[in-house]
Amino acid sequence: MCPGELPGAAITYHELGIIAGEQRDFAAAREWYLKSLAIYEKQGTGSYAANTHHQLGMIAEDQRDFAAAREWYLKSLAIWENQRDPHHAAAAYHQLGIVSSELHDFSTAREWYLKSLAITEKQGDLHHAAATYHQLGIVAQKQQDLTSAREWYLKSLAIEEKQGNPHGAAGTYASLGILAEIQRSLEDSGRWLVRSIAALLQTHDRREADGQIQNFLGFYRRASRADKQKLEAIWRDAGLPPFPTEPNQ
């Protein structure tokens, strides 16, 4: 059945679900998606149903109902695997990795991410591969495998920088900064964080930039007087706005 033959109401319900989700009215989004899904399933339009299952998973994830999100993603995955749709299957694998990580099942999260990565790498989908590399870095970090975490983050960063994605790179710079702080490398941590701040300011994301500035200041306040001077120099050398606290306090 082609899209033009689908009941118009099902398409409209689905679009209303998207709008409600963007407005963060998750209860309404869920109701619209369920209305859409009832029609799709009755009509036997599996690919459209799979997409709505996936959207319901996203809504559940936003509401931090990770068990429900997992069930919705598995339903969408079953359809996409049956239809031999690797692109959408990779997206489901990735989201299942996120859910497993949130549920602290890190070994399962890693398996899902690697399944997704096998597809995106084969298809040359570098954008989604970079996102999965980053998530694998998070999982490795939570498992205290800091060497692997750094390697995954750097793989992600190489793609983000090559593709000219400063906002995406900013998140990875920040993760590398936090990782360096865990490894007691304060100067490296400062360098990564100022790169994150600069990229966020470049992309006009003041809210995230302020969050990373607070991370930087947290490291600064815990530093020795000598290390504070080093961090101030790193800040100045990055060409950022005036230092956000009194020097040598």
C-alpha cells in the first residue's frame, strides 16, 4: 500500500504526535501516536507502524520510562528486521543501547551499539556512526575503562571535526574534558573544556556554554594556586571572553 492510499487520519494523528512531542506535551503525543498506530496495525501497514512504535519509544524515553521505551523499540525493530531494513534497524539498535545504558546494563548497551555501528559503518553513514562512537565512549567510561572511552570519543570527534559539526564536536570536547579530570590531568581537562565552550559560543548555544563554563569553574575552584594560573592562561589563549571569576581567588 503506497502512502497515498493510507487513511489520512492516521498520517494526521502521527504528525500531531510529532508536534506534541516537540512541545514536550508527552501525554498528548502518546495519545496521538496510539490513535495512528491503531489504524496502521488494522491496515497491515507494517513500516508505518514500526515508525510509530519507534516514536512511542522516544516519548517513553523522554519521560524516563525506560522499560516501556525498550518494549516500543523492540517492536519497531522486529518489523524492520523482518523487512530487511538495515538503516532503520540501526536506529533502533542505537536507541536500545541508550535505554540499556540508562538501565545500567552496560554490557547489553555495548552490544546494541556495536550492532548499530556495524550497519552505519558499512553504509558509510558517518554522522550516525559518530553518535554511536560517542555513546560507546560513555558506556566505557561508566565501566571505568577510561582508555577505551577516550579512544571512542576521539573516533567520534574525528568525524565531527571533519564534517564541520562544531556543535556535535562541543559535546565530545566536554566529555574528553571530564574524562581528563577523572584521570587527574587538569590542564588537559581545561583545554578540552575551553574548546567545548568556544564551539558552543560559536554556534550560539549559550545555555550549554554556560553549563560547560560552570564545569570549568568547578575544576578551577578545586585547583591549586599554580594550577589556577595555568587554567587562566588556557582560557586566555583560547580567545574566550574575560575570565568569569576573579583570578587567583
